[in-house]
Amino acid sequence: MNVPLSSPDIGQRERELVNAVLDSNILSIGPQVEQFERMVADYLGVKEAVAVNSGTSGLHLAVRGLGISAGDEVITSPFSFVSSSNCMLYENARPVFVDIDPLTLNIDPEKIEAKITSRTRAILPVHVFGRPADMGRIMEVARQYRLAVIEDACEAIGARYREKMVGSESDAAVFAFYPNKQITTGEGGVISTNNSDLAGLCRSMRNQGRNSVGGWFNHCRLGYNYRLDELSAALGVAQMEYLDEILAKREAVAMAYNARLERLEGVALPYLEPGIKISWFVYVVRLAPGIDRDRVMAYLQGNGVDCRPYFQPIHLQPFYQEKFGYQSGDFPNTEFVASSTLALPFFNNITEKQLDYVVEVLTEAIRLDAKGS
């Protein structure tokens, strides 16, 4: 049996809307983008949503739109996909890393204040694997020091922190819709905000710096081609129509994994905490010290079960080591967690048979590793 790591859930409704766009001959800057933005904003309970061509583009525009520039510092997590830090470098600002909480895998809010300097302009928490960061404490620190907050919610649409929707209370949040995400637009993302001026600025910058008034060749600021096309937006509209159903499916798969793996020695399940609603992006377990993760992964992949180590620490990426001089040991919690994580196949319509097979192969891989086979 071959079980992929992820698989998008595309049905008849998506095909209908994409075909309608093809029939309309409006492939860019059209009504599907506007509808997708409105649906996302309404779902999150915010004033504005700005669609872009990727989560990375959204993070860049949020950073630039909030005036973060050369010499500024932004506090963030080293345990994330690299774009959450790269977005600062695009504006010659510096990401300042704070180690993670080893249970939640999110930035440790109690360590943020120690990293604040006169150059700090913002905090950029990452909701890792769809688990909300401690936004209550983060917003408290941000208000105390008058810092902006940009949420990297690229993995977390639909997640809730103490009944508050992720992306609803910060200066800006960014969601992403790559094919392995909860919903997909193929490539694409959305910036959410309650700041209409920031939203207008981001709309201008995503469209080569054009304003809503003036001609097509009137560029009033530096901009980029970060637009989301109509075909992608149509996919998003269809998927937003049944987002809650998608999230429920994914939660059911996560709970099915939990039930099958809770007695497997050497495997730590995702941490569950009260007051937190996870939007399940991936299903990541942690292997106990002494288990050779690379050997376990090789056995899984050799038997048709796709898997990945999630994530490699950003501060140990070659580019970051060369630019900033980071070394092993700088962020011990991040490094310890990253050395043990294993993402298993996870998607909406994974079958019971596939789940059983993944767990069977993982169990055998751990047994063989213990024997040194």
C-alpha cells in the first residue's frame, strides 16, 4: 500500500466554479477574488481580507505595510517554515528568535520580554501545525511595549484561542492555502486585519503599487505582483463553503491516530490543552530519545508510507548560520524537538485501512530500530 503524506480534497463544486471562471474569460482581478476575500473576512470576524499569491507574499506585505524596515527587529520563533523569518529579511529587518515551549511547540511567551530592545518593532508568533500560540500573553506584552503583532497563521485557519478566532485580534495575520493545507487554492494566501488603511496599502502593493484610483500605469508606490488569480480564488470560494466540514474531518483523523498510537511505546502524541482549538494541518508525533528517526523514516518510506521531519530549525539553516552566526545549542528546546518530530500521512479522506497500515508499519519500524536491525 502507498499512502501519501497529503492529498487535496477537490470535488464537483470546485470544478463547477473553476469552469465558470474559464467560461467568463475573467482570469485575473475579478469577482472570485473579491468573494473569497469576503468569505474569509466574515469567517474570521474581521473587517478586511486581502488575497495574495502565497502565504510568504502575505507575510512580506504585512511586514512592509506596518513600516518595518532596515535595522528594525521582529521577535519570532525558530521552529517554523523559513518564510516566517525571511519576510523580515526582505525589508532588511532582523528576525530575533525566542525558543519554543517544548509542549506546545509555539514561541514561549515568557521569554519574549528578555529579547525586546529599542529596535524591536513587532512580534510575529507562528501557530505551529495549526495550534494557536498563547495570544493572550503575546498581546499583553505587545501592548505593554507598543509593538505590532503579525500572526503567521498559515497553518491555522479555523483555530481558536480561548474562543477567539486565530487572526482576529492582531494587527495582521496571514493564512496560506498550499495543497497540503486545510483548504487549498493551489497556491495562495490571505492577509486578515481590522485596519482598513493597512488593507488598502497591501492591496496596492500586491498589484504593482497601483491605487484604486488612477490609470493602470499609475504606480504611486513600490509594489509587487502578488495577486491571486481568479481560478485559484474560485477553488478557495468552493472550499470556504464547507470549511467547517473539512476541519471536522481532519480532527476526526487526528483523533483516530491518537486512539491507535496512544499505547505505542516511544511515540509522544500531539499535546492537547484546554481552551485551545487546533486546526489540524499535519499530524506530527515525537519519537523518544534513543529511537533513530532517520532509520524509522527510511523503513516507512520503503514500505510506501510517506513521512517528513517537521521542521528543521530556522537558525540552523545554512543561510542563517552564515548571515547571523547561529550555532547548535542556541535554542535547545527547538533543536531537541526538531530532532524528534515525524509527520505521518494526514488528509481529509484518508481511509481506516490506510490509517491501520501506517500505524502497523510505524510499529514495526520502531520494533526493528529497538533491535538495531
